[in-house]
Amino acid sequence: MLLKELSALASPLNDQQIGQLQQTVAELSPQQLAWISGYFWGLSQTQTAGHQPAGQPIAAVAAKPAGKLTIIYASQTGNAKGVAQALKEEAVAAGIQADVFASGDYKGKNLTKETHVIIVASTHGEGEAPDDAMELHEFLQSKRAPKLPNLSYAVLGLGDSSYEFFCQTAKDFDSYLSKLGAKPFVDRIDCDVDYDVPAAEWRAKALETIKEELLGGNDAEVVQLHVAQNATAAVSQYNKQNPYAAELLVSQKITGRDSGKDVRHVEIDLGESGLTYQPGDALGVWYDNDPALAEALAAKVGLSGDESVEVDGQAYSLKDALIHKYEITASNPQLVTKFAELSGSKKLQKLVEDKDKLREYAANTQVIDVFAEKKTQLSTEQLQGLLRRLTPRLYSIASSQEDVGEEVHLTVGLVEYQQGEESRFGGASSFLSHRLEEGANVRVFVEDNNNFKLPADDNTPVIMIGPGTGIAPFRAFVQERDNRDAEGKNWLFFGDRTFTQDFLYQVEWQKYLKDGILTRLDVAFSRDQSEKVYVQHRILENAAEVWQWLKDGAHIYVCGDANRMAKDVHDALITVVEQQGGKSREDAELYLNDLRKAKRYQKDVY
């Protein structure tokens, strides 16, 4: 196709040169095309405009690039990375040369060489920078940070407004760059969990703002380089925006009959999707809400569910929109605040005045129970304005693809509690465990997590701490180490309520222990004795051995509850380093911080 188009333009190239150019262009990425266009311009000092064949993809690149956009992402689970990559693609399509870097791969001192930088940052834990961004975050607030009077920048934050330190890392980067003399070319945006639309609008605004500067004043004059259809990389076409309809193979309860928990082992068939994953990655699950809950929620605010509403330019019945398009289980502070205003509820209005109590209430109260605080008639527009858009749930993958082939396994704990005489369930967990029949399809995608990965050296020892469903990625880790015949030692700490009812994957762990694949297994069942025992207690009981493993180069992994478990485990590890290493508490904290920077201490907490 390219050969025909070049011939149609009465090209000065001969057939052999055209063939060589066609072959070269087909192998180039959009970024490379953008670079080479500027290079050719510099050689020729002339401009040529191509002819666009109908239906053929093109890479639109500036005839004379005058500057470059550098995009840096600080990502913990992959959302910031996805936004950064989308921004790069949009920049290249607009004729802007753009490079994208993970924050861990970018040297802060190089900011003095940049003209335009966009940082896309998520926030981890209690306002902490993602592991990969720690060094850049610390560098920019240190005395070593250079002055940046010639830098234009912008910051896009991703977070969850349910948390106290909403988008704190983005706010930090914005503040640090400003203090160093850099100038924002567009205001920072702090996006909530349903970030797709506002992030896309912000990206468009940011690129439009700097386009003229980066294109050197050229008024959108571009070279159209045609890319062959087969030039894209051989990767799966399925992602968050285009999930794969996978078959649910198994949803099996793995807690005992008398357990207070319903935990499921879930197996999903990825079929011919081409989706691949590594231990430590997550599976994104798009779920449907319970139709009965959708009806009840509409009725609670005086609606029938049959009303017609519009979502993204398409018409739905209100009930269908509540099932497929909106978050109708988990509450959030913004919803509570808005409903307090609409309803006039004095209880809610009082809560809104205390941010800590508001967050606690929102975290423990489902949407329908917020609406039950005061009977209120809402219009469909008001209801839609209260609700967040539905977002996928991310589950730590509990299998190694080396071991299970085209399957992917999850460990799903059903969220369930009583609200008066009624039961409340989590949206995604109840979908996977109760409402989705085996053999039915579920929309999924793989979310890479480069901040939770096994060491590259198979001889490296690993310590895995995963109580409850936090055990999931460690099942994948051990399967992977087994399949790779890794020589490194493996130590697992697991905890739950009772040995007889809640020992998840017990038979598997005992077999791995017997076969020598699992070097050590320490368990803590909190309710099997009068005094509760948790994994952090087992760590302290084995402090000398834990310290020896650390001295031998062990990597530590923690997965599970962020609010209590991860903090208690972190405190226990500080105590181990402090006591066994003969360090002050401050030095022990610095030691663990250095382990995080070296990717020897990684967390997957939620």
C-alpha cells in the first residue's frame, strides 16, 4: 500500500529505495517515526506532505519538531502507567515528540535538560509515593535538587478520595517543582477512582496548551508516514478499555463449613485471548451489580428503575444503568456529602463537618444505607450525579502461568455483613462467588504490577507474608519458583482465624513443605487460643532468623489488608532490624526504606 502511495506521488525515489523505505517504516514505533521525521527534515531542510490512503492507519508527526515532551509516571498498580502511555500516543498523533519513563528509571538531575514535563502520579498507602517513585520524590525535596527556571510542567494525580491523603504524591510533585522555579503550563488535576473521562479531558487540554511551543510555531503542518497494518507488536488486544470475555471455570469455596468467612478459589479460562501475566500481577474484573440491589436503590429514592437515562451518549433504563454503569455498593465521602445537602439529614450534615468520621462512615456504609438515613425523592439526574462510575476490581493473581497455562486463578473473599435484618454484599466478590454461574463469561484484563515481582536471581531467598486472601500472590510465587527449579529459599508466613476452617490451600502448602520447595512455614491462627496471635507475632518470635535471611539478601513481600495488617507487619520488621541489627529505630526505618528502594521490600496492600 505504501509503495503504491509513494508511486502515486511521483516520488523521486526508485523502486528499490521505495521498497527499503517501506520495510523500514513498517518496523518503527510511533516514537521512532516522530524522531526520524525531524532527522530527515534537518537533512533536507524541505517539507513533503503525504497522501493519506483511505482506511489506513497513519502516524502524524511534526515537520519540524522544536521540542520534546517528557512524560514521567509514578505508578503502584498500573493506572498511572496506562494514563501516561495514552498521553504519549495522543502526543505523537498530534505531532509532538514524546518520551515516557517510569519514575524509577528517570534521573532527577535530567530535569535541567527538559523543556516540558508531565508527571502522572498515583499515591500509595497513607500519602506515600509509589515504591518506584521514592528516589525521585526524595531528590526533588533535597538540597541536591537543581533550580528549574526553564522548565514548563504539569501534574496529573490519580487517587481515591475515600482516603485522607487524596492524590498526595501528585500534590507533592507539583509543590516541589514549583519551589524549584518551574512553571506549570496547565493546572494540576486530582482524579478520583473513576478517572477515565477527566483524565482524557485534561490530557487534551495539556497537549493543546503546549502544542505550538513544541512544534516550533509550525501551524499543524505534518508529514504523514503510513504504517503497515502488521506493524503493531504481537500483544493481546485486550485491556481495561477492551476486556476479554473469559469463561468462569471454577468458583469453589475453600473455607470450612463452620468458618465465619466465605473465601473462593476462582479459575478463569483466558482461552485464545493472548493475555499473559507474571506472578505479582493483578487481574482486572469488570462485574455487574445485583439486579435486586439496583431495583431497591432506585425505589429508595422514589424511582421505578424504568426511567430512561443517558450514559456516554447512549440510552439505558435506569435499572440497567445501575447494574452495568454505576458503583452502587461502596460509598464514598463525596456521595455522603452531596446526599447530606440534598436530603437535609442533620446526622449526615454533622458527619460532613468531621472528615475523619466522614471517611469512617463512608467506608463502612453502603450506598443504599446512606440513602436510608433520610427519605428523599431524587430525580434521575440527581441520582446519577451522586454515583461514581463503575470501575473494575483488581485481584492479585493466585497462579503462575507456567503452571496453569491459559488459566488464571484468584482467591476471592466474599464481602458480607448484616445491616439490621438485611445482608449486604460486595459488588465484585458477590458477582464472582454467587451470581456468576460456572460456564458464564466475565470481562477481564491483566494489570501489570512491576512493583511486586520475584527477584530475577532464582538463588535469592524470599520471605512472604500474606494472611487471609493476601496469600494469593504467594501461591503464584511458589508455583513459579517450583517450575523454574529456583534454588532460593522460600519462607511463608500465613495467618487467619482458625486452623480447621480457614487454612487456605493447606494441602498445597504442606506438599510444598514436604517436597522442600517451601523452606519454612509459620502460621498464626488468631482464634485458636485465648490470646490472639497474628503474623506480626510470628515474625517477632523468629526475629533472629528473619534478620539472618535479610543479611543473606532475602526479599520481603507483604500482601493483604493495608489499614492494620501491613502497618503491624511493618512495625514488627522495624523492631527486628532495630533489635537484631543493633540499630536505632530511626536507622531501622531507614534500613527498610533502603530495602524498598532496592525492591527488596515490596507490598501489595489494599
